[in-house]
Amino acid sequence: MSELIPAQQLRYSAQLLLPEMDERQQQRLFASKVLIIGLGGLGSVVASYLAGAGVGQLLLADDDRVSLSNLPRQLLYSSAEVGLHKVDCAKARLTAQNPEIAISTLPKRLTLAELQVLLPEVDLVLDCTDNASSRLAINQACYTQQVPLISGAATGWQGQLLALKPWLGQGCYQCLYPDWQDSPSCLQSGILGPLVGMVACQQALLALQYLLNIGVIPFGHLRYFDGLQGTSGQLQLQQDPDCPVCALNE
Amino acid sequence: MQIQFNQQPYTLSSPTTLAVFLASQQQLRAGIAVAINQQVIPRSHWDSQSLQEGDNIMLFTAIAGG
């Protein structure tokens, strides 16, 4: 394992000052590979913090293109990029932010079969998607491939954050919302940028903590926020013995 | 019997289950999760889960926005 060069010591100097960090820990981040699915209000913030911290390989998946209504909260994109693929704009911006990391792009909505193929090569999955079917497919693939999942969601004034190792029998996304068909999108329910940013920041923080093996990751718990009332809390999940994903397969 | 539902106090006149209580509140619908005392109650337990004095019931709606 090579030592950090002076420019890297300077770039990462603030995070290296933390007592839980050292050059070996920074090398752990360089050696990590994270799949970020969805590059909207959550994914654009998450990707920026992970790229900035020096997570060595980012895999970005989104089939969407930048639209004007994205710009108040999707901080990676500019007005000049409306109509372009989000993954391409994100890669350009993140590479400018940190040219040391490798970024791969997948301009598509990943199917369950594609996720199953992709997951064995990543350390962590960050679900930043905007629809129930993607979320449940990601949960299922993370169960099968035994890859940890940190899932964020934000609509209206509500934020939810779920950290899962669904193969451990502590419950999964499917146990939590077994009959979930779909929910209103941000365009239908409204959203204010900082609310989704707040969830994304927690998601990025937990992701870095997981990769560094520091702190307390609330696996098997749901964190919730109400941005209007300023309330938050944490619930413990329980496996549903009837769950078709994580219980009945065993 | 006194319980809390979504931060509001409720008085139950007779013992009841979570499923019956949610139905009485017109809340038995798809895409929700329910926690009692900060523990999520799996859907398959709603019919058998009886409510106890002092239970704090919270209902969460699934959200997908990203």
C-alpha cells in the first residue's frame, strides 16, 4: 500500500485530522467501490461528498436527464445542462471536484437481474431512487448478494433513512412496506431542497463511516425526520416471518 | 385504556388489536408501516398484536422521493 503523496495529504488534511482517521484509513476509502443508484436530490449530494472524501470508485446509475425543475435541489447540474444525461453531467462535475477517483456511469434504470450481476463487485449500495419498484428491487438484490444498503427517501416534509444488512434477519425494506405499490413523487408532493439534502448528508455520513469501519451504523433501523415540525426519531425493524424476500427463502 | 396514536392521546373502551384499531381510524391501507413503542410491527402480526395500556403507536407512510 503506497503512502499518500503531499497533494493528497493536503487535499484530505481536514478529514485526516479526525482521531479515527489516518493514512491507512484514507487508503481504505481509495480502495472502496460504491454504487449510487439515482442521481437526483439525494444522489447528487451523496456522490459529491463521497467523491470529495476520496472514495476510489463510484458507480453512478440513473436513466434520467437533467430538467429545469431539478436545479433547485440537484446541486451537481447547471442550467446549461438541461436535457443531458445526469450520469454524464455528474461524472464531469465530480471529476473536476476530485480527479483522483474513478467514476463509471450507467445511463439506465437497473433491473433486478442487472443488480444481481453488479452487486458482487461493490462494497456498499446507496439507494437514492425516486420510485418503489426500484427500491424493492435494490433491497432484494442486496439480500441475495449480501451487500449492505443505505437507503434514503424524501418527499414533502418527510425524510426517511434506512440502513440494512437484509440477510441478517433484522428485517428489510420489503418487511417494512410489504404491499408498497408506489408513492407520490417529488413533483407531485413537493419538496424543498434542504430537506432532501439533510437526508442525503446523513446517507453520505453513514456511507463513509461504514467504509471506514467507525462509529455506529444503525443497521436494522429506520430514521425519520419531519422537516416542518423539526422532529426526528429512530425505529427498530423486525423481520416479517411472511416476507417473501428475507424470510420465506430461508 | 389510554394509548397514543401519532402523538395524540386516545381512550380505548375495550381490548383491541392493532389491525382493528387501524381500521377504526380508516388507516388500514397499502404502503404504510406501524411502530409500537419505537418497534416496527410486521404486517403479518397486525391481526394478533393486542394493544396495551400506554402504547405509543406511530404510523409511517412509505416515501420514494429521491
